[in-house]
Amino acid sequence: MPGKVESLLVTEAEGVRLKLADGRELVDGMSSWWAAIHGYRNPVLDAALTDQMAKMSHVMFGGLTHEPAITLAKTLVDLTPDGLEHVFLCDSGSVSVEVSIKMCLQYWQSIGKTAKRKLLTWRGGYHGDTFHPMSVCDPDGGMHALWRGTLPEQLFVPEPPSGFDAEPEQSYVDNLAAEIERHKDELAAVIVEPVVQGAGGMRFHHPGYLKALREITAQHGVLLIFDEIATGFGRSGAMFAAEHAGVTPDVMCLGKALTGGYLTMAAALCTAEIADGISRGELPVLAHGPTFMGNPLASAVANASLGILKTGAWKADVARIESGLHSGLAQARELPGVKDIRVLGAIGVIQLDHPVDMAVATDVVTAQGVWLRPFRDLIYAMPPYVSTDADVEAITRGMCAVAAKA
């Protein structure tokens, strides 16, 4: 459909810079929707892709397998929280959420508890654009309200109180527990974004709420899904946001940064209990089979990206970026119209008391030599981990410029 704001034509990208057709270069503060964590034209990822291309670009993942996918699955099991032992490789983040939900529904179906079909989540969330993921996005504040009445009707509780460092509110935990207990016989799973609610509002919450969810769901026989598509692979300062709480969900969704932003690929991981339950059912396999599941090119570049992460250098980079975001955004606190400023890991957010004018924002930020993509009342950045201090300074300067004029 025709866009309201004309798109900018990118001809090349290298490091953290996007080169436009008109010759301008922009520092990418978005990591191409949070995926290109190692920047563009990374030599390690480039080599992995070209080496694999010389061997095999694709082969069906039914009855056949290949080394890049085997290695990737083993690596993901090693990296993720203990207990997640089975891996389903799929196409995109939304599909990962679809698969995760299907895992939970098929598990209960397979063990004879067919009434457990509902999902519960807290408001302010975002889980993707296909149908079941849309049903667990915020039903009022999100962009999927158009589909009310068409989507499956799920159960929603208020969003968790804001603040990564704010102590959990017991009254909220009690209400959460009461709601899950009330619906436990029909609930298949609770699905949440751990610590960071991304595209639903860039809100941060205390990890204690995840600990509470783990205890409550286990007590009442409800599965727990963590959607780590945005937070996975270091973005929040931990390899996975679940690590802030020290808990393991029954199912974890991964995507975005999995391949370092090179190719579309995602994964859904589950515990042995869920895999065993499904295998004992009338249909003893997960009823899902994407054509490009386990694509060798995507698997190879994902292995290369995870190899970079396993060196551990990302921790210092994310901490350095976090410091730069804190210092660079501090000046925006005095600007009129600024409601809040928050930073966690390599995520920086300016929240306004009014919606951002996208046309004005694009002009302002590109004049600063930066690329950002604000939405609603939020000006935010998720820089690539390879961003220098000067890059981060440019990004925060651009964010403040938008806040001052948009």
C-alpha cells in the first residue's frame, strides 16, 4: 500500500552505516529492527555464508538433515537456560510464536487434557503479525485491534508495573496468581516477553515477575512461554532475558538476531516433557513443517553469529553502549514533552507525552546522519553491538533532536 512517508533508498551497508542512493550515510540506530547485532558486511558472517553457498544452499528438512542445522540446534541447547533440550527451526519470529503455541496446544491434546486451549498474557505485549501471535498482542493499544472478533479470544491481565530496578509489587503478583488459578483448567500456556516489552511499548519490568510466573504456572499446571525474539542474544545485558530471573520457561521463542540480521530464521525450544508428551499423542510429531525449515545458509550464518557471541565480547560492548545511552539521553530530560527516559542494555528509549510526527522525525534524524524509526510516542534505539562510542553519541544526539522537534 502507498506509504505516507517516502522510503529512503539504501544502496550499500557496512559496519553500522547505511549508504543512501543520494550519497548520504546514516548510522543505523535500529540494527535493522534489532537483528544486525554485528553490523553489516561482517567478515565472519560473510565468509560463513559464502562457504556454505559453495556446498549447498538448501535441502528439505523432512527425512534429511545437514551439519549446519545439527550444530545450530546443539549450540542453542547449550546457550539457552537449562532444561530447554528440543529445537524447532522455523522461518521468522511470528512463526516461532505460532510454533510455540502449537507445541503447548498439541501437548495438552496429546495427554488428553483437551479443554486447555486458552492463552494468558499481560497487556502491552507484542508477539508478531500472524493470527495466533496477534491474538496475544495488546488488544487495545496495539496495531491488531482491527482483527477483534476474528482472532481467538485470549485472557489478558494488566501489564506488569514498570521499572527494571523497581521492586515487584506483591499485590500485582497476587492478582496474577488469582487469575491463573481461576482459569487453570482452560489455560494451555502463559506467554510473555521477559523483562522488555518491545514493539508494544518499550517497557521494562522487574525480573521478579518472571520468577513469580514460573512458580504460579508450575503450581497450577500451566505451561510458560518466553518470547525472547527481541531480547535474545544479549540485547538486555544478559544472553537471554530469562537469565535476569534465573528461571527456565517450558518454551522459548528466538529470532531476529539469531543470524546476525543476514537471513530470516527463528527457533522454538521446549523441554523434554513437552516433546515427550507430543510424541505420545495420536499424532506423534509436531504438526508443522515450513518449506525452508533448517535452511543451510541461514543455519551456517547463525552458527557464525553465535560463534562471535560465544567469545563473550558482546558483554563489554553492550555495557559500553548502555553507558553511552545513559549519558547521551540525559540531556533530553529537560525537554518539553518528554515523559520518560529509560535504558537497559543496548536499548534506549525516550517516551513523549504526544505521538511522534513521523515525517518530521525522519527529516530531523537523517539531518543528524542517523537512522531511527520512532513509533507512537516512542523514540528508541537498539544499536548494533559493534557501534563505537562516537556512533552511540550520534544516535543519542539524533534521538534528542527528534524529541525536541517531533
